[in-house]
Amino acid sequence: MVNNLSNAPTGAEYLRAILISKVYEAAKVTPLQLMPKLSERLGNRIYVKREDHQPVHSFKLRGAYAMISGLTQAQKEAGVITASAGNHAQGVALSAKNAGIRALIVMPQNTPSIKVDAVRGHGGEVLLHGANFDEAKAKAIELSQTEQMTFIPPFDHPAVIAGQGSIGMELLQQNGHINRIFVPVGGGGLLAGVAVLIKQLMPEIKVIGVEAKDSACLYYALQAGRPVDLERVGLFADGVAVKRIGDETFRICQQYVDDVILVDGDEICAAMKDMFENVRAVPEPSGALSLAGLKKYAKQHNLQGETLVNLLSGANLNFHTLRYVSERCEIGEKHEALFAVTIPEQRGSFLKFCQILGQNAVTEFNYRYADEKQACIFVGVRITGEQEKQVIIQQLKQGGYDVQDLSDDDIAKTHIRYMVGGRSSSDLNERLYSFEFPEQKGALLKFLETLGTTDANISLFHYRGHGADYGDVLAGFQINDADLPAFKQHLEKLGYAYQDVTDSPSYRYFLG
């Protein structure tokens, strides 16, 4: 049985466990689909493994069922428990239903109702507990001990890893000429399972992990030689927002994975657009992660004529996230550039500026009169690539304009572009912070009650929702240097992820 694997199974033991796994009692063989437009564009044969075709629209069903199906009769009678607000919750719920056993899923109290309803729709019982995932997990582990229920971990267990490895087996059956497989990384269960299977049977195939830059737990673990805790993780690709790689998954990845590549949110958005345009799939951000990595890796290493596979790991997308994705995908594709341009405040300046841009399409233009001598404008321009952007910058500089490239300034892309129109006075003594606000009742009140007791006055505030479980907030505070240490203590007490962004160029140009 899969659960009889030793604490540190060999590659051969994992191979046997994958081959005899009972995952297909619940999961299905998913298609491997050619991406024709992208293949032509990149000069390689690009395929996508469609795990969004699973009954829970995610690969998580494989690992959950592999572990649950291997439980003893006594364990099945006692039931299973886990903590999750995402795809793992649905995978455990449906796996338990298929096995005819009880499943209790502990979810944070602020979990959106659509996710709670999905778990219940698959037959799982839901207990809402705690303000975040860590508190929900602690409760689940406590209940697993008091109720004698088996805890089903999301990734760091040999049986779960073996279940995810069944994807690798399918890939070899579907295409025997693969050169490289790109796999998204959260806790590492999917990458470990695919890598250990592939390297037992066709070690010449390269297996490459793809991580979001703001949650790269495997990348930093490989650098350190051991699993390490990230200080914070970004939440846009919430399906891979894991602070620490699993111990067993790290052991396998360290041994079998060939490379790791990091991508940012804009590159993920561009990959989501590519997925839709090529195969009419709408992945969640973490579901498009491996395609973003494939595109970047192929360009960096000048790959040509190879067969490259990416895994669409899940498609449980909050629909409103698409608003954010549509805004950012052009930048992720390097098809839009954002600039801060200083022009003289005189008649004909705007005309001359547009004449320099020539036939380039202006995607965005923000301006407000603020100074008798000069004006700062925020402008977006459609481009074909990095080379054209540099040409535009050079032309503007030759025209006598001061130009700042804001294309990689996240504060500009998320906040400043919506706020152009007012500056602070020079003596305001303002510091700027970005926050990730949980989308739950009382989040703003907690913010004001915690920071409102300080000597800092709120001088700027802008909220930008992602359509996800959190939103981005930009806030300015009037604060003296002497009061800064005490203020930072209140920031830590608040408990929201934050970053000091006072040095953002876009803030200096438009709001500072």
C-alpha cells in the first residue's frame, strides 16, 4: 500500500508506489494539449497538461486520494481531517466521499463562501476556525489527536507525493519525446512526485521547478542546503503561497530536480492570457505559473526545436481576479511600457511629446497642472518589446525630456497610475507603506485602531482589490524619525504584510 512507504523512500520505492497507486478510482487521466500559437512564437513545441479537467479542477485530488485509499480500515472508520482554504480542501473532501469515509475540513473564518460551498458540495464537513491558515491548521492537528482522525497533509508526505507523481507517468505515456517539464512549486509535492518518477524512467528529461519570486521557498532552501522559513510570501498566486518547503519534498527535489526559475506577477498574468488564447483555458494564477517559467526559461536559454511541457495545475479562479490580470498581462508580455516624463509647462509641449512618440499607441495618459514651470505626466505606451522601449526612452531624452521607466515599479502599476493629480507639501515629512489587507470584515477598522493610536497622521490612502482573498493598500504617514521605531512596533502588532516603499520613483514623481 502507498502509505507503507518508509520515512525516506528510495526512488525505486516511489516508482513502485506511483505505479500501484489507486488514484484513478477518483482522478482521471487529463489531456496533454498542444499550444499552437505559442509554439510558433517561441520556436518550440509547447504542450500543456490540463489538470483543470479533474473533478475538483486541480491536481490536488491525486495526492489526497493516494493517501486516503491507503489507510487502514480502522483509520477509515475514524475519518480524516485537514486544514485548507484552497484546492487541497476540495481534493480531500471528494477523495473521502469516494472512499465512503468522513472528512472534516478546518478553514479560516474569513474563507470566501464560494470555497466553503465547494467543499461541502464534495461531501466534506467544514469547521470555520481561526483568523488565518496557521490557526486553522493548529486546530486541525489538535482535533486529529483528540478525535483519532488521520491528518492529510497538503504536500509533505510520501503517499501524497506518490499520488502527484502519477502525472509524470501520464506524460510519458502521452508523449515519449519530451525534452523539459516545467512544474509549479508551492510546498513541493507536485514537483517531487513528477521528478522522482521521470528520473527513474527517463532521466534525460529535464525537470524544472517554477516559483513565484515572492514565495520562492524551494529556491532559498536550495541556496541554504536545507528548508528555511520565508519572512513573508506574496498572495497573488495563492495556490503556491507557502513559507517553507516540505522536508521530504525538499529531499527529493534536491536530488532529482534539474533547475528552478523564478517569475513575477506580471509574467504570470501574461501566461494566463497565453493559456486562454491558445487552449481557451482560464487558469488560476498558480495554474499558469509553470507556463510563465517555461516562456522565461526558453528565452533565457535560447531553446529552439524542443518539446516543452507545462502543467496547468488548477483553475479555481475568483472571476474578479481577471480585472487585475487584464491590466497587467501587457506589461508581463513586455507589450506595454510605463513612463514618468517631465515636460515644460508651455503651449505646444504635449503636441511635441506626441510627435516624438510617433505611431506608438498611447495606452494611458495621466496629467494634472501643478507647477508653472514643468509638468509630470504618467504615460503608457504599447510596444513590441524591450528594444522598442529603449528606443522610445532615447528619443524622449534627445527631445529634452526627463524620463523615468516605471514598467517594473510595482507601486506605480498597482497604485500611482490611479492617483496622479496631487502632491504633498515639501514639509509634510511623509513615509509610504504598502500593505496586504485580508478581504474580511473589520480589516480596515483593525488597521485604524492599531495605527491610529500612534503619533503618525495618515496622509494618503489608496486601496486596490485583486478579486482575491486580499487587497493592496498604499498608505502615507506623517511621522518624525524619532517616532519611527515605536511606529514600526505597531506595524508588527497589526500583523498585515507590509513594505516601506518611500523610495519608489513613481511616488517621488507624482505624489511626493
